[in-house]
Amino acid sequence: MTVGPLSDRVATLCDEIVAGIGPEAAGQVQQVRERLAEPLRVAIAGRLKAGKSTLVNALIGRRVAPTAVGECTRVVTRFRYGPADRVDVVRRDGTRASLPLGEDGMIPQRLGVPAGRVAYVDVTLTSEKLRDLTVVDTPGLASTDTRVSARARAELGEPTAPFDADIDEDSASEVAAAEAVVYVFTQAVRADDVRALEAFRAASARLASSPINALGVFGKVDTLVGGAADPWPVAGPLAEQQAALLARTVSEVVPVVGLLAETGEAGRLTAADCTALKELARLPAGQLQVLLASVDLFRTRPAPVSPERRERLLTLLDLYGVGFALAQLGAEPQLGTGELVRRLVAASGFPRLRHTLEQTLRWRADAIKAGWALSRLERLAGHTGDRDDRETLRAATERLLREPAYHRLRLLEVAQRVATGKVALPVAWEQELTRLATSDDARYVLRLPRADAAELAAAAVEAANRWRVYAVAGAGPAQSRVAQVAHRGFHLLAQAIRQQEARR
């Protein structure tokens, strides 16, 4: 991922700070500096068997993460880009044990190291999709009354996510380092799912750089209906209801058929599979209807395709995917494997998820990274024991935050507080603040799609004045602090509009 201007400036600041502080603090600042050069780290969270690993495989574009419960699904696994495929089991003492991928190309189910000694599994892959995104597959979240990591709690200064009871502290710390969260759930959202997501997001770097650093994925939507029936008429409205329920915790809920996404994105459907599907598609409509009525009937009814091949098709597509593929091939018998795969991926809902990730995470990656780094530096300034180091860190971060470009981070910080309900604002004001914090498009922010520069500048000034008045009249202390940040944000927006127009 190309370092953006905000994170690049923070990296330069780290270089400047290191020269003027002691070795212990300098080492921590250097870690922050190194992290700025890494891709955005996204944690995939959710309950056991929610479909997390299947989604991870779709995002990576390879079937590497095991989907069956085993040793490796009980620890955090980090997938990142590397020059060669490699699996390292990182022990709690920092040492590593290397493993080859299995014959099936997946992480071995047995890690060769006692679970109590494993911190996390570090996987490097040559997948191009990991060049600008590191994906962290987490263990399933348990109920919210499960014990949590004392070490992570001490580091974060607040309760951490409710991990399964036997997830060790190092694994919890690795999860807490994620900068954004994709939370996977199936069907009904339970009350403790909401609490789990809130706790998980709080543990994941406590971002002040994004008002919404979590995305919901409604997985396995093909299980909503029986047989090979189309689940989307049910999945769409249900996802909207879930989004309303989770409005304070995720930016959006995207429904996905995870298995289809994994099969398509990982290139698992072969020409032989497509040939088998074409043979089935030639059956009379009545026979096909019976065959697709249930998984058992698909396995056992007489058909021109062997039971072994049919079992493989179920493993790759399940009944909904098989039915969808047969419908496509029935309408277009000459359809090639590549086009069929493209249509299966489209039918999975995964393209929308990928687009949403691009818009909500990667688009803001520079601000997210910079905000994360500054929050770490500010925390270090508050906890370092050396007084001179503490003052140096505070002075440097405060100086940087006074620069106009970095007001975006303050905007994102207060927008997050409002979006999560920590500070209450009228709905229209909350929406305006979110637009200001998450977009550079003045027409979008001000909701004036056809306005010229003069009209936009005037509208920005009017908004700045409106927030200033709100800050001094009618707002409580918390609202007043938010309003002051918004006031300066609109003032800077008006300046940017005028400067852009002057350069033309």
C-alpha cells in the first residue's frame, strides 16, 4: 500500500522523535514507524462456525485457511503478502517454527506446537490481493461473560473482546493490533453479538481515526431458504434490518454466500466440474426439480453424474450454487467455465463486499493509519516513565495536530464518538458531521451537487457559523467540543474551496 500524505508525515515525525528520546521509548516509537509502512490490517471476527475462514479465503483469493475446527482455528492467524508461501507458528517466547502448507494447499490442522505455547500463526503468501491488505483470521468469539485477557486489558485500559476461554494473551494482543474489523454473523443478530462486536471493536486499536471502523457481513445467506431456492429476496431486507440494529457498531451489513465467494475467488471450480454441471443441466425439468429439492436427493437420485462428482459439487457450491449454475447453463449451454465462475461470484454478493471494503476501509487507509499511529504516540506519552521523553512526545504530537491537514483526524475522532452514541447529536447534525469527516468532496459534504465554487464556499462558511453558534448556545460540554471541531472543519473546507478555485 502506498503511504499517504498523513501517514507519511507521521512517519517523518517518528524519525524526528527517535533522535531526542531514550532507548526504551525510542524502540516503541520505531515500532510505530515500521507499522506505518505495513498494509492496513483487517481482523475478521465472529462466532465459531460463522463462516469467517471461508470469507478469509475469498478475500485472499486462495483456499488456505482451514474451515473445519482444528488447532489452527483456535489461534489468531495473520495472512500477509510475501515473496514465497510460508507458515510460521510464532511461540509466546517469540521463537518460530516453520511448517509447509499441506498437500491441499492449506495450513496444516496440527501445528506441531502445544496450543498453550502458540502466540499466533504468521502466514505469508504470494497472493496479489494481500499487497495492500493484511487479513487476520480470529478464533470464534464466545459469550460476553467469558474471561478476557488481563494483559490486553492492561495495555488497552479497557475490557477486551470476549474471546474463547483458552485463547492466550498473545493471540488477544495480536487481534487488538487490527485497525479495522469485519464482523461475520449468520441469520438473527443476538444481543450478545452486539455486545461482542462493541467489545471487539474497542479492543481493535481503539481507532480515533475513523468514525466507523467496523463492517458487518451477513454470511451463509443461502441457508435462509430451503433447497436451491433464491435467498436474496429474504437476505436483502433482513440485512437492512440487521444494519439498523447494529447502526452504532458497523457502517453497513453486507449479505454474502460465503461458499460461492470462496469457490469463485479461489478458482476451485474446474472445467471437469463445469462439464458435470452441463450434463445435469440437460436433464428434463421435472427430474432437475426433484434432484434439487434437497441435499439428500441430489446425492442419491439416479443421474448421469457420479455420486462422487455430485458430492464435490455440493462441497464447492452447496445446493443453491448448484441450482444457480444449472439455471445459467440451461439458458446458455455453451457457457464457459470462466464466465460461469464470474456469475457465481456475482450471485454470492461478494463483489458488493469487496467494493464496500474499498470504499470504507482502503479509501480512508491513510487517515486510519495516521490516526492509529498518533493515538499510539499519545498513549506512549502518557505512560512513559521518563519526564523528558514524555514532554518531547507530547510536544511533537501536539505540533503535528495543529497543522490544518491533520484536523481531519480530529474530525474522524469526534465523528466516531457521535456515530457510536457516546456523544448525542440531532440526526441531521450527525449526518453532516460524518460527511465532513469521511469525504473531501465539498459537493457531497454540503449536499449541493450542482453548486459552483462561490456557492460551495458560502455554504461552508454558513455551516461553520452554524456549528459555532451551536457550540456556545444550546450544546452541552461534550456536544460543544464536537461542534468546535466541526466549526474549524467547515472553515478549513471553505479555505480549500477558495484555494482550489484560485489555482484554476
